[in-house]
Amino acid sequence: MYQAAAKFEERWHFDVNDPASVAAERATILSETARIESAKRAIDAEQILLEARAYNFGYLLDLAEGHPEMGMHVRSISAEISIEVQAKHGFVMRQLAGSWNAVREFPAAVDAVADGRISGRHLDAIVSSGLLVTHEVEAEQTALRARYVDLALREVSTQILTDAALKRLTARIAEELTRVPLAERRKVTRMKGFVSVTDSGDGHGVLHVGGSLLLLTAVRDRVRKQATLVLRARSRAQKAQATGEVPQGAADERTLGEVSADLICDQLLTSEPNSAPLASGVQAKVHLVIPTTTLLADERDPGHPPALLDGLTPVPLDEAKRLAAHAPMFTRILTHPIAGTVQAVDTYKPTAAMRRFLAARDVHCRFPGCRLPARGCHIDHTHEWEHGGATCTNNLEHLCVFHHVMRHATPWSVLQLEGGVLQWTTPSGKVLTDRPDRQGVRFVPSADAGSTSPPKATSEADARSGPGTGPGTETETETETETETDAGSGTGTGTGTGTGPDVERGSSARRERDAGTDPPPF
């Protein structure tokens, strides 16, 4: 018997008919809950100090090399930690920076976690909002932030608050103390809008939009009103069908939220943009992988590989077939019948065919744990071009900008073995193996279909000399239960469900703190 089941059988039984036994079990549950929560908060405080130490380690190495703004050693140590804890690299890097901010700028709040007065969730909100408390004089800013922490601790330690309510409370306290008006901060952050999609499973996805809180609130309100009108019209139609005034039709069982999501998709995909006329006529483009055995099979037949979006995420077969039937051009890619890996091509220069080959083999960034689609990555020479490396498919792999720059600027090394297998060695000497995803025979929409010139492939030299040399960041959006969230400085994020998932869902992070500034070392 499993250990957990054995404990349940031995210790977790009580007499439901005995009031004393019921009371004793209740008291035990509550006391054990309090004990474990206290232990968790103490561990959280230790982890915060360790994360701050790790960030300081990387920062001082970058400072010693004269390029602290690049953050290469910070990237490197965070990448090694991400492998140890099996978490996304970008998330770990933000954790380290957030802990450093917490220890340096809000030490009293960290002490409150160690003492058990607040949780790590409370600390997240205090640090995130507290970074808004600024002053042109450093000593004054330190005093204001200390005052802010004192007020915040009084409020959050005496109330039971949801995440949204906690954020609103700390933001209100910070706004009362900061010397930089909201209007000025809004000017700085107005360009931090974003649009992303995460996979929510079963062929559904969540659309995240960041921008003006006022505009996003207006969008939500308008869509809800439109959806309400649709539901009212549906109700009238159903009544007419029940009385026989109109013939029976297909039942529409969509909820208000589902109708709202459909309305947003309809308007975005069919209407012309008014605020950016140059975007008129732009059509959506997706990469869809459909094994031939699946394309020809009935959807109800088991045992066939699924259709994949960008070679990663399963999507409904009926939608995949509909897209494939209207696609203007497909490139056929044959793979090894046993190993499932793409066969090598005998070409010297990185032609469009080679890029398609590499995209089919790699599918995504080949750094361990990274899943950024190949279309957003650089093509890197495993053995560097300037050191005699050949431009051939067994010496090339896809790396995202973030990991491409880090690989060449820090002591990470990579060796490409047969079949596109990559053998990575960390700065600490740990060896990691990354293998291409197993694939069957598939059809992929051509990357240059309808275009007279293929997209440009970038090499490791581009990563070191071009715009990509700046410190990279990875977008990772946490899916909230609410439909909109105030992101501060007059910006907001909106989420909406729909079909068509992206590569991977966002992490449910323990802490999401501001890592946009590089504070000085301890």
C-alpha cells in the first residue's frame, strides 16, 4: 500500500457518532494546518534570501566584467536554478530579481514573512506596489518605503483578502505616499502593452491583452452589452419556436461568457483596424502539423497522432482538416520510420528548404525547458561559424534570443550529436541532453507561401552584434480567474477564452514581481 494511503487507513479515522472524537479530529486538523503554514512561511523567507543571494552573485559578476546592464551572469545562474527546480527560466529570473528588490528595499516585509505575520502572497503585493513609492532624494525614498511597509503590514495582517483586493489595498497605500504622480508614470508605461495566448486545454485558449485600463474596461463593457443583446434575441427566438411561430432551429446553448468571446474573435478577425490603417488587410497565419494518417482518418478512429499547432499543442481534428483544405501550399516532410527524426539534407548554405527542415526538426527553442516556437528563434551554429563551424543542418539549431545571447556570453556549451540531439553543459559542469520531439510524416504550411523572398535566418554573430544583445525577457502571463486586472499606472490586462491554444500555458507563479529595474548590489 502507498504510504499516503497507509497513513489514511491508520491515523485519519474518527467516530462520526462520538462528539468528543469529532471535536478532537477538528482540533487536530486546525492545529496541524497552523503548524504547517508557519513552517511554510519560514521556508519562504529562507528562499527569498537565497534567491536574492543568487541574483547578487550574477550581478556582481556582470559588474566585474563592466556590463551589468546585460545581465548575462544573472541569466546564467537563473538558468541553472531553473533546471534544478524544473521551472521556466524566465519565471525563475523574475523570482531572483523580485527577491533582491524585496530584501534591499523592503526588509521589514521580509522579516514579517519570517516571523509568520504575513505570507509570501502578502509580500508579493507589498513589494509590487511598493516599487511605486519613489522620491528624487534616496534618503527620502528609503523613509517613504519604510513608512509604506509599516502601513501595509497593519492592513494586510489583520484582514482576509483575495489577491485582487490585496493588490488594490497595497496600491492605494503606495499611491498616497509616492511623489511621482500617476499621470507621469502612465507616460513611461504606455508602451508596455502586449497580446499573448496560452493553452487552457481541450483545444481552448486564453487571450491576454495588456494596455490602457480605461480602454480595456470599455472593451469589456461593450462586449458584455453586445452579448446580452444576443442572448435576449436568442430567448425571443426560442419562445417563438415553442409557440410554433417559427420553425425549430439548432439550439444555441452558449453562455454569456462564450458569446462574449465569440464576439471578440469575430470583430478582431473580420473588421478593419481604425487606429492603425497600415494594418488593414493583414490576415492570421498559423503553422499546423497534421500527420497524413490522421488527415485521412476518421476523427473517431483511435490510435492516430493528433493534429498539432506549431508542432506542439493538440487541436481538434475537424478544425485542422478545415484549415488544411483551404491552405494554398503545404511542404511535405518525411521522417525516419523508426526514430521519427527528420533526415539530413545535403546542402551547404542555409536555404529556405534548410530553414523549413530545421523548423520541422526542432519545433521550438532547443535550450532545455524552453518552448518558444521555432518561428520566433534564431538559427544558431552549434560549432561557431567564426571558429570553422559549417552551415549545415547537423551544425544548426534553433535558440530563442534570450538563450542564444546567454549561450555565447557565459560558460554554457553545447555539442550536437547524431539525429539533432543536443548535449548541453552548464557552467557548473552538469550535462543535459535535449532530443528533438518525436514526429511522424506530416504536412506543414510553407513559411514562404505567397512570398517572393524567404525570411532571413540569423546566426550567432547576429545575436552578439545586433539588437538582440540587450538583456532579454520572456513573457509569462499568469491566468487569472477575473476577466481583467489592474496592472498599475493606468494599464490593465484582459483575458478571454477561445479556441486556438498557444505553445504553453502560463505558470501559476508563487511570486510575480517587478524585475524591470537593475538595483545596485548589496
